[in-house]
Amino acid sequence: MNRQQRRVADDHGAVAIIAAVFALVMFGIAALVVDLGQARSEKRQSGNAADAASLAAAEILAEGGNMAAAVSAAKTSALTNAGTSATDWVGCTDGNALPVNGEAGNGCITFDSATTPKTVQVRIPDRLVKANFGGAVGVNSVPVTGSARATIDQVSPCLVCVLGNYDGQNSDLVLTTTNGSIAIAGNADLNPQGNIDAGPGGHVYVGGSVPSKGTVSPPPPIQLDNVYDPLGAMKLPPAGAAALGSTSVPSAGVCTAGLTYRNLNNCTSFTSGVYVVTESTNLGNAPVSPGMLVYLACESGTTTRVSRACTSADAGTTISAQGNAQFKLNGLDVPGYGNFSVIFDRNNKGTYSDQGTADSFLKGGFYGMSATLQNGGNATLTLNGILVVGHITGNGNPAGIADIYNGSDYQASTQPYLLR
């Protein structure tokens, strides 16, 4: 073999070595991606388990229970949702713990006070997720955990709670009650004719950017780091509703409460109770209702349609009030939370669209943490209850939203909700 041939052979050998090393590195990266994906999934599960455990403990506090009972409730929830055993809590530590340990030797269930606890933090003890492929590059397991804090203390009291953005344009958002508050988690935007008025003794809280136009009363808006869902622990579907999984039926004539309907478009009258609705519905020309609560869920199936909880992939269900006659929906009592007229499933990203030319009246609360309330036309939507909604958009003039609720549930409620 001459010198030139030897040089070529040496080059081929070097390329083969580099290719082998590169292949090994790429295999290691691919293995880590797979294992880290599994770890992220497990971390989400731990986070959900922490949410449930902290809410379970806070519910005990809301009922007047002591810390020992709250700790027990958190552990039971964590065992159910994350498989966390009693021994897993021994020696557990939390770098972001609240000041008071719920029990000796366990620093992962902590409280804000030893005498009058209102807030609880739960950190799920570390779980080691086996790295099925990462062992080839020296990574045998990945630790995962989850942490959540729940409270029965009203950090951001609000009669109107917007958990996203408020785009009011030229419309009004007005409270007529005393000492009520409007809280907007995201950005608040107004056109020159727009108005946000919290009423006598009230406050306007904004988490994002504040309006540069329009009128905010009282001025200026108060910056708030977080606006929390005060109804985050309300059990859904509400009591009296048909169980999810029930067949959706067409509406016609007299519609009876306690059933599941595709929509309520063809109802000529209603009986008092809860109506589960799985498709978009228009109540703009409906008669004045008796005590009635509309719960907007989602559905599965084509020929036979059944109700189900909504997922983040669902477009959501719309309820409209678009007629020219006055629309009035009387509410129904939800134990522990007061009267409600409309409740969206928590993952329902649908819209309540009030586009009529005549005023609409909801004699009860409105809950739609992922939903949008769209107010347009020339009419005012009047509520007599707490309003918790994902977003509000207004595109009418002089359209607006007026809340006349004078109850104290939204301020004095001890219902637990998540802080983070």
C-alpha cells in the first residue's frame, strides 16, 4: 500500500470513529428527550395532586376543622392522586414552606398560622421517575414533585372577577353596590367613551396594563399581582344537574329541569331547576324563567350525543341573548355560594353573547373561568350576583354591564381556592 492509499485509509477510519461518537451522542440526547417527556408528564400529575391535596386541606379549614384534620385530608388526597404513602412524608422538606408545620417531622404540609390557619401549602414528596433510556448516558432516574397553596382568606375580593383581559371599548362596567370591587387579572383596555366604575367604597384592581383612555373610578386602578378564582372549589356540575354522561335530547315545548338538552332554542316554558346544555343555545326570545340555572357542558357522539366535561381542546358552548324582547333569567341557589343563573364547565371556552337591543337581566351569579362574556348592541346586561369570567369584551355604545348585587358572599366567603 503506497503512502497515498494509507492516508485515505486513515481518513476513512477517522470518519468512522467520529460517526460512531456522534451516533452515541445523538442516541443519548434522544433517550434523554424521551425520559424527560415522561418526567414532565409525571410532574404535571404531581402538580395536579398538590392542587387537590391543598384544596382538600383548605376545605377542612373552611368547615372549622383543625390543622390535624387538614393534614389528614391532604394526605388522603395525595395517596389517592399521587400514590403518596404515610412514610413518604417523614422528613419531607419544602424550601418555600409556610411558617407552621402541620405535624412534627413533616415540612411539606404547612400553614400560615398555628392558631387561626387560613392558608395551607402542600408539597408532594419527591418521586423518582425511572429513566428507561437515560441509563445509557448515566441518568438512571429523574426526581419530580409538585407544590400548591390554597386559602380560605380572600386575597383579592371581587364582585366582578375577570381572570383574563377586559376589552371594554366604549361600553360600561358598573357596580351599584357598596364596598364592591372589580378585579382584572390581565390587561384592561378602554376607548375614550368607556367606563369602569366600582361604585361607592369599591376598588378597581388590575394585574396587567391599566387603561390609558376612558374613565376608571375610583382612580387610579390598584396594581395586583394575582387575581384568584374565588369559586375555584365550587363543585361542578352543580347539585340538581343531570349527571355528565347523560344523553342530550332536543328541546321543544315545555322543557323540564334535571335533564340534558342539546340546546334550549325551542323551549316555550321552563320548570324550576338545573338545565345541562351541550350545544350553543339562544335564549334571547325565551319567556321569563322561574328559578333556573343553565350549566354549559360539552358533548361526545354524533347520532347519540352524551354530555361530558369540556377539555382544553374543545371550542366551547355559546349561550346568546340576541332577541329584541327583555330577557330575564332568575337564578337558583347553589348551596354555600348563593344564587346562580349561568355556570360554564371550567374548561368551557364558550361565550355568553349579549347582543340584543333590549336589556337582559340575570337574577343570579355568573361563573365561567374559561369563558368570554361579550356585551354589545344597545342594551345593558344587569346581574344580581357575583361575576367570575375568563374575559370580557364590549363593543356597543351605550351597551354595558351593571352588577347590582348587595350580598356579602363575594367578600366574606370562606370557600377555598388555589393561590398557585
